[in-house]
Amino acid sequence: MATRYVPDDVRAFILKHIASVAQIEALLLIWSNPEERWELRQIAARIYASDTETESALAGLCTDGLLVCEAGVFKLRTSAENAEMIRRLHEVYTRYLVAVTDVIHGKSRNMLRAADASGPGKDQ
């Protein structure tokens, strides 16, 4: 179903930068309110995730260069190209939530399968 509703470029962005629903929720929250001073607990409360899950999600977004954290405050740090892609991601996520989450969860399932296939005892 996801291939029908999620354009290829948006899918590629998700596969490259988004590992969880918490990540997409955090990214879109900060993108939609860039003037806010977003701290970890504030973000966690708004996306209904634990502090630990939110911290992991934000760390990944910072590592990928989509967010920056300065003095405990998270802000958007993107190029014009990424800003446009996040806008498009928001548009698709708003209209096709299930399809977008299918892409995210499919990525996670594929990573687990790959880890299982190369796990201990597989080469013996």
C-alpha cells in the first residue's frame, strides 16, 4: 500500500533519515514551529514518547544534520532542499499516515531480517 501513496523521493528521504515514528513526529513538530525553544521533555510530551525514546530519535536527527542541539534546545538545521523535502513529508504524512508508517516499519523489519541473517551461527 505504501508504494501507492508515498512518492519515491519522500520514501528515499524516510529510508535515509527516519528510523521511527518518534523521529518523524519530532522532526515535523520542530519544523512546524521553528520559533519555539524545543527541549527534550517538551518534545517527548508533545509526541507522546518517553524521554529515552525521544532522546534517541533526536540524536539520530542531529547525526543526520536535520536538527542541531544548542544548550539543550533543539532547532531545525536544514538546507533549502531538505526544508522542501520536510514540507513534502509533512504533506504526505498528514494525508497518508498509515502508508508512511508502513515505510518506517518496513525499514525496521528489513534491518531485523538482515541482522538475523548475519547473526551468530549463520556461517558455521
